[in-house]
Amino acid sequence: MNALGTSETGATSAAKPTRPGWQTALIRPETMTFVLLIIGVIGASMLSPFFLDINYILRSFTLSAEIALVALVLTMVIIAGEIDLSAASNMALSACLFAFAQQAGIPMPIAIGIGLLAGLAMGGFNALMVVGLQLPSIIVTIGTLIAYRGLAQVIAGDKSIRVPDWFIGINNQMILGIPLPVVLFVLTSIVLGLVLSATIYGRQIYQVGTNEMAARHAGIRSKKIKVGLFLLLGLASAVAGLMTASRLGSVRYDIALGGELQMVLMAMLGGTYIFGGRGSILGTFLAAWLLVIVSTGMTVANLLPAVQLTVLGILLIVAIIATNFIYSRAQR
């Protein structure tokens, strides 16, 4: 595994002839994402000169920062060989529980704690079903995706729940001229990137995703790692839900609706292998910016939401095909 956190094992590398450095860099999925990002910026700037303004891009990113934040943790879950499609519903239910609690007169610190604990509990439930009962994570989390969203609607109904004025506007908070959500996303990317690429825990995540049985024989506690990742994703989803509530100023059951598609798309576009064992935080970081550029560009071009959704779906398919192709070339 190298500094960017990909999962080529030492034994595999030793069996293959050494590639030139430039060739190794070219066949990395992150390179594809970076090239697409450059093309996206150039194309978007032809649609609108605002895309040449870094402040406009940063402000645009605040609309997707919560989704991107969760996608970083989801990347680690996928690398470990699992997937969680309920994260966006977790965001909605955590935010609804927080908003309902504060509306009922519960002090804000406790209401925030309720939201965060709810997210943690939802992550724990997914872990119980997937790790404890050995059920397929994609099936389990499709079920919890529906269940969590349904519970959010039961709690909030079809109305918006207003949050206190002082809690509103995280996207307007600036640190050195950069919106706070963007700063949080960048810092989280750095921390998780270091965990994956420079720690024993990060190497174990790759090993579990590559071959879980072999990892167990090597003494790696794969179940403990997976439970930890599901809990972390649940907590990150809750934080993202509260951030969304602060940005919007109110909470509805349908916040982050369809967000799971964007999260998976960011991970796949960044080169995360859908079957586990490969991927990097850097790739997801670049893909998040790429997706924001593409989405904002389509909005500027006045494309219908249905057309935008179609484009995102095609991007997801292309990303999976390209990632498989790149990894198959890398193994030759």
C-alpha cells in the first residue's frame, strides 16, 4: 500500500515486474478522476464565467459538503468489503429526532446529543445485522434506507420543523475566507486519508476487504473493524444531518433524499472498488469536487432534474466500468 492508500499487497507487487513511475501514476483511478475534474472545470467555465471564481465554487460546494463528508467514511466501509445505502436516510432521521427534541423544549445540547446518539444507534443496528447475523450489507441497508426514511416521516410528518436562529447558517461561517463546511470536509479528508495510508488500522481495513478469511487467519479482528466502520458511518451521517439542518434552517423528513446515490457515486468515481480491498480517500475527495462541478454546471445550463439524475446514473455506471478496467490493467 502506498501513501495514497491503495491496496496492492507486498506479495503481489513482488510477483510482478516493476512499472515505471509515470506508468503507475497514469493507470491510477485517481488520475482519471483528476483529469475529469480539469475537463469539468473547463467545460463549466464555458457555460458560465462564475466557474472561474474560486469563491463561487466554494459556495457551491457547501450545498453538497454534508453528502461528501459521509462519502469519505462510506469509502472506508466499501474498502472493507461492505456497503451502507442507508446513510442519507440516517441523516434525515437523526435531524428529525434532533429537531423534534428541541421543539419539545429539550435543551439544545441534549437535543444535539439525541441526534448524534440516534445516528450512532442506526449505524450499530446495521452492524448488528451485517456483522452479527452475517446478512448481506446491500440487502440490509436497502431495508434500513426505507425504514429510517419512513420513521423520519412519522416523526416530522409533511411539515418543516424550524430550528433556533442561532443554530442556522453553518454555511455562512467562514474560516480564513473558506466556508466552514468546506474546511470540515478538507480536515476530515486529511485525517481519514492518513488513517488509511499510514496506520496499521488502515492496512487492516484493506486486508479485510481483499480477503476477509485470510485476514482472520492473520489475526486481524475483521468483525471489530467492520463494526467500528458502521458505527463511524452512523455518527458521521448524524453530524451531516445536523449540518444540513443548520444550512437549511429547518428539518423535513426528505432532507438528503437520494443522497445515497451521490455518496456511492463519489466513492466509485474516486476509484473505490465495489468489491472491496481498493480505493482511497484522495479519490473520493477529488470525485466530490468533480460531482459538485458537474451538478452545478448542469443547473447553470438549466437542465431538468430528471436529465441531471440520468447523467449521474450514467456517470455511476461509467465509473464502475472504468474502475474495473483500470484495476484489471494494473494486475497485468
